[in-house]
Amino acid sequence: MQNEPQISEGRAEGEKVASRRTLTRDAAVASICGLVVVLMVGASYAAVPFYNWFCRATGFNGTTQVATSAPSDAPLERKISVRFDANVGPGLPWKFEPEQNEVEVRIGEVVTVFYTVTNQAARATAGVAAYNVAPLTVGAYFQKINCFCFTEQTMGPGEKREMPVVFYVDPALAKDSENDALKTITLSYTFYPVREPAPKPLAAGEGDKRKGNL
């Protein structure tokens, strides 16, 4: 009979240990689940910039490349026609068109062309341009030295502006057997609207001057 209290105490102690183990395990599972959620959210935010970086680095999906200088070698004799396409997204009151619909260039030749943009609204508006080339596999060989893309452009009421594009077709394209039959490349831009330009605040005392003139 004297052993019964000891047995009861042993069981109670065992239950406490088991309970602590369960709480520890539950806390570990909760921590792991929380970490997974954080990683998933972080991955979702990183997906867009990673995709943009990937496209720029590889030319995937017709994304052109950015060059810092002209090619060092002389242009090749092989010529390719480059067509220019211009589009405006809904909500942006701009007229946007290339000054030339098509030019014939030698591979490796640096070429400058111009697009014309006109703000047809009676107020200042802003837009930003995205671009790609077709066929999509040519993106890795289409090198742009200067471009108005991905830079916010603010246009005054009725303003008209010329926007240059300086580019060349990488001579490496001539070594790609998949493009042996390539005759034409299309460079396409689309302007999308951005937020309305914020109105300029009145200088201190300017409002009082206006009242005094009434």
C-alpha cells in the first residue's frame, strides 16, 4: 500500500513530461508553418522583378537587350528589315507613332529612329512604355543603346515630342542557324498611363495676392 503514492507521483510526472513534449512539438510545427508562409509571400513579391531580370538577361519573351556601346567590328553584309509598331493603352490620350514604319539595316550597324508622341488632352498626362520584339527568339540579339522605355514621360497639354531609339542587331545572330531564314524583325512599343501629375502647390502668399486683385 505504501507504494501507491509513489506510483501516482511517477504517473503525474510522466504526464507532465509528455505534455511538455507535446507543447514543444506543436510550437516547432507552428514555427515551421510560419516560416513557410513568410517564404511563400516573399517569393510572390520577388517573382515579378526576378522575371523581369530573367527576361532582360536572356531575351526571353522577346525582351530586347541593353548595350552600352556600339559593336567593335564592322557591320556584316547581311541585311534585315526592322519594322516599328506603336500602341497606346486605354485611358492615355496620346497619339503615338513611328516616323518610319520600316528600315533595312545591316547586322551590326548602329541605327537611330524616332517615334513621335502627342498629348491630345487639355491637361498634363503621364505614361510609361514597355516593349518587345518579334519573333520572340530574336530578343537576345536586339541590342538597344538608347531608348525611352521604362522611363515615366510627362507631357503638357497638346505637347508633341520626338523620342529616339538607338539600336543594332547583334552579329551573333548570324551564327545562330535557327535564324538563317530571318528576314524581318518587329520592334513594338506600348505606352501605358500612370498616375495623374500632382498639381503644383501655390507659393506662400500667392493666394492672398489673388484675393487682393479681385
